[in-house]
Amino acid sequence: MTDQRELDRLLVSFFANGTNELNDRVLDAALDQIDHIAQRRGLLLPRKFQTMPMVARLATAAAIGVLAVGGALLVYQRGQPSVGVVGPTPTASPQASTSAPAPTPSRAPVSGQGPTATPDIPSLAGAMGVGRQIHTATVLADGRVLIAGGYDNKDAALASAVLYDPGTDTFSDTGSLANARGLHTATLLNDGRVLIAGGGPASWLPLPGNGTYLSSAELYDPATGTFSPTGTMTTARESHTATLLADGRVLIAGGTDLGSHTISSAELYDPMTGTFSPTGSMVTARAFHTATLLRDARVLVAAGDPASWFAGSPMLASAEVYDPETGTFTATAAMTGARESHTATLLPDGRVVFTGGSDSSRDLETAELYDPATGAFSATDAMAYGRLYHTATLLRDGRVLVAAGGGDYANRQFLASAELYDPQARTFSLTGSLIESRTYHEASLLADGRVLVTGGYGQAAPLASAEIFDPATGTFSPAGAGG
């Protein structure tokens, strides 16, 4: 019997790579799942479908027809984005205004689209060397940025890693991961090393030889530029969170397990012993959630997906708090709206701002604030555009840069736009647009206050390009040019 996630992955490969090997397997999988697939969003056909031979297109149409008869059209694959079209790029406003009226929330329009990736821009052609999405980017103690793992243009997990040096504006290769992985976590430890934990398989396809979810973990040592194995997690997982606690341990929470089930278990990594140990479980199983270290040393875990991928369940609005002293999770007030694949950013005053995500029916422009003093959530100004798989970065002046993301999957539009949230005014304002639209990217605050944006998924493939946002000018410029 083919399970739901296997069908998702088979169809993703089917549409992206043609029909030479997967025809019968896709059709069999579709037949297996006809009575089990819940509708979440409309199927997005990659552009390659339009260039397939007629026989291949007919076979693809037949597979879609099988699903349609069952009343269960496949939705987009989380972790395998559809072929993107550059999102809208409104007029830039370099600074967040405290007096201007809040922008009217709107869905991303089809007109006014921003710049596209093109070979005519050599500085954006491949600064990192390899295109990657769903990777990690970690600012090291010396100011360099470690970019590790992710998925390439063949949907295979990467073991490679690169370092970005802001002083020279260059990317350079460093040691490789022991295990190729994506949808993993990377956490800077107090001793300067980086903990890499868990992650997805070596390929999106769960076929023999492609690997499975990882329970392994490894440590990157900036002094030697190498990765080395460390203790194994108690549970293999991907799409989880990893949070550095005040005492130096790392809290690993939730995610998806080997059976493609969302899990509630949590565990702690102790850098002193190099081992993982179980801790209290979350109140609610969740993946694609957020976990934020609060000023009082507790961890706020919020929202996410409550079920296995594409099971049709509504997203979560619930939240809970982990207390390292007791090793337990306790429910707190619910959010103002359900969401997953959102962002959570700790503000200078101790509150947490949440932006975007999806409620399973649409990409959200809404945002809200959590106040630890009251344990309650409240709505704040909405963003100009709905977005998910975006990034939110706290700037030195206390504002938050929200950048790019999947603005409108129904119309296959990925965003190049960016916005600034002003916590004092509680408003968003548009700022300069990225040079290239992207989603599934990473954003890192550099020591000089600028923000490095790396990789992600562009118009048709994972990106090797990178950009720098300068808060002083409100503009993005190419990164990795060596100048």
C-alpha cells in the first residue's frame, strides 16, 4: 500500500522528471490513495510538463485523471516548491514609518511583477556554487556564515557546505556533512561549534536506496572546518525545531517521524556529554512550527501542522511553553489564527512577533504578537502580501525584515518584495525588493547589521545566488562578488 507522502513524492518526481521510469508506479500509487487523499490546494504543474512529448503529457494527464475521479487532487508538495513566477515588487520605502497609515492587506497581484533571475546578472548566477533550498545558514562566532545541506535541483539532499565571509564578500567550500540532509536544524552552541540534527532523506523519493529520516547528528568545528559525528537523537525526525537554552543545552521538539507522522516528543542535547536524552513531550504534536527562547529562559512553541503531510487537518492555533527547570510543556493562550510555516521573532522588549504562514487554505498576510507577561496573543498590523516559507530577521534598530517567500502558490508567484515591521508603531512598510524572487531561502544577520539572504527556490530551480540587505539604504545588492 502506498502511503500519502509516498504518493506526493512520486508525483513530484513524475512531473519534474518525465515518465520514463515512474509511469506505472505513479498510477498504482494514485489508485492506492484515491480514497485517502484530502484536498488542500490545487495541483501545480511544473513548467517542464509543457515541454514533455505528447505521449508523456497524456500519461501525466491520465495520472491526474485517476486522482480527479477520486475527488482528491494533489496539492503542492511541501519541500518541493512549484515552478515559480516572480512576485510583485511594490515601490520601495527605505524606512519603516511610524506615522504613515498601515498598508492595505492584499493578495499578490499578477501585474507589477519584479525582476527575474537571468544569466545577464553574472553576480547572481551562482555565488554559492551549488543551488540549494531548505538548507540552514548559521552565523558563527567569528562573523562568518555556515550554509549547510538542503536540496539541489534534482531534489537530492546535499552533504556540501560553504562559508560566507562578510569581510571579503566571498563564499568558499568547507568540510562536508557526514550525512546529506535537508529539513534539518543547525544551532550555534556556546563553545562556537554548530549542532546539525536530523533532517530529511537523501532524496525526496522514498524509494530503495534513497535513505530515510535521520536520527543522526553532527558537529561543525569552525577551527578545523570539519564535521564530526556526535550522539544520536532518540527519535529520527525532520521539520522539527532546535532551540539553544540559557544553560547551553539544545531543545529538539516535534517534527515528522519515520512513519510520516507528526510527533509530540522532545529531547535535549547536552554539548558537555555529546548525548541526547528525552524530555517531556509537547501537549500537541506539531511540525513546521516555531520555537522561540523567551527572556525568562522558557521556550514558546507555536502553531504548526498537526498531522502527517497532506492529511487534510486544519493547521494549529495552539501554543505551549517549555520550562527547562521542570522539563515540561504547558499550554498557553491560543493564537489569533491558525498557521504553519510562519516566522517567529523575539523583539527587544521581550514580545514575539509572528508573521505569515498558511492556514491550509491560503497564504497569510496576518501577523500577531505574543506577550509573555500576559501569556496572550493579539493581532498587529498585516503585511502587504501573504507569504510563507519566508524569513524574518531582527535588525539592530529593533525593526524586523520580512523577505520574499511563496506569495501566491495558487498562481505560482514567489515574492521578491520585502517589508519592515516597526514594533513601536506596530506597522509594516514596504522596503526595497530583492533582486531575485525566492522561497525556502535563509536570512542571516551579519555583525555589521546587514542581512545575508542565501539560496532558496527561484523561478524554476534552487538558487545558488545570494543577496545583502542594507538597512541604511533599504536596498538589496548581490553577495559573493568578492569585492
